[in-house]
Amino acid sequence: MIPTGADRPASHAPGPGPGTGSDNREAVYLYGFAAVASDAAGSGHARLPPGLPPDLPPDLPAVDEARPLRLQCHGGLIALTSRVCRADYEGEAGEANLADIAWVGPRALRHQAVLEAAQASTTIMPLPFGTLFSCESALEHEMLQRRDEIESVLRRLAGCVEWAVQGMLDRRAAVDVRVRQAIAAGRYVPAASPGRRHLEEQRLRRALERDLDDWANTAAAGLLESLRALSAGFVERRVQATGALAFNWAFLVPDAAAAAFHERLDTRRHALAEQGLDVACKGPWPAYSFVAPDS
């Protein structure tokens, strides 16, 4: 999952201007941060965590396939970067590119692939697609200014990945279930006359439809509580009020709890499906939803 403008806007941090020797036609594209190995921080000879260049797959392309991935080490942090053409992201041409899914799509996938390859063997604080700095000195300034915050996030994300759990509501099937439940509980007694029974049932169905989203969240409350107990973090992501998506949850799941997390999800999924609520789990992803200090 790569955040979109609706979830987490792309961050452009141009900084104070090009540094000495920089090319103002280019920008520094930032994928995310990692920490220098603890036994090397402050030694003057930073030892890079495994999984970062030059240990990433040699054929792994950067967002701009013509420019290589690179590292920028500063203040005990590592920035995973590459170079891009500024005009591709800024000005009228940049706005047109960022609004064009055919242009954004393959680059966003390469952004994701870089983070996933790095995450396979070290902790990464991922940043959204399109995070730019004008030059290395501007990025280094950001690394120093936000060092405590970035290190705190990296500690929180260590040994964890993000999983998304989404509930798709089949509204017709769910109302059918609620009608049967009303009959079984005696809250609705079908009339003997077919015509009257049809009219009363249609009236009941409309009433049940009105609070269907609240009913779906109540039905899934037990699942949410059980999954949160196995997670190091939880974020409830926005859903459209009129869409089929009933809920969209993000969990920060420790590697040690992953098996239990999925087992618990599977045990409850069937019962929810019988109520018209199809639960899907997606991931693992870099923990985009948990990079904010209060997440």
C-alpha cells in the first residue's frame, strides 16, 4: 500500500536552496529512513544495516530507473534516496504528471519495491511517494531537526509490519440476515396475507438499511478487539459513507505475533461472512500508517 492524497499527501520539502555542487535541475527523492547500526553510531564509521545498498538487489530500480539508489548518512540516521528530475514533480508539468495514473503508477510501484526490499532485513520508516528535497544539505538539515522523532518512530516500528484488514459489506445479504434475526427473535412476525407481508417486510428492510453501517461495525467489534490485543498499534482509516467498504483498519503487528494474528482473523472470518461481511487481510506493507508520532 502506498499512501495517496486521500490518506497521506505527498510531501515536498524543497529546503533553502541547492547546496554547493548540486544540480538545481535535480531533486533528492526520499524513500525513508533507517538507523545506523547502534555499535557504529557516533564512531565516524557508520556501519549500514543489512539490506541497504549496496546489499539491495543490484537490479532493483529506483523511482527514476536511470538514476541509482543511494544512501545519505547523517546524525546517526540513514536516508534511502535517489535523484529525480525536479521538473517531473514541480510546476505545471509536475502537477500534470502527479495527476496522471499512467505516470504515477509504475513509479509508485518502484517506490514500494525499494521499501519492501529494504524492510526485508532492517527497520524502515517509510515516507509517501513524491517526498522531495532540493539538495543533500536540505535533507541533512531535516534529519538533524527531526532526529529524535525519527529515532522514536524507528524504535516503535522495529520488528513490526503493517497489515490492513478491510470489511466489504454485501448490503442486501446483510439485510436478509437481519430480517431472519428479527423473525427468530420475535421482533417481526410476518403477516399471513402475502400482500401485507410483502409491504411490511419492505418497510422493515428500509428501516434496517438505515443503520446498516453501525450494525456492521458492531458485528465486527469482537474481531477488532481480538486483533488489537495482538498489535503494537492500530489506526482506523477513513471509508466512504455510501461505499461497500464497511471498515478499513491498519494494524502494526509484531513479527512474533503474526501467526496468532492471522489465526485469530481466520477463526472469525467465516461467521462474519455468513452475516454479509467479507473480511480481507492485505500486506505485509511498510508501516506508512504508523510514522506519525501519535499513531
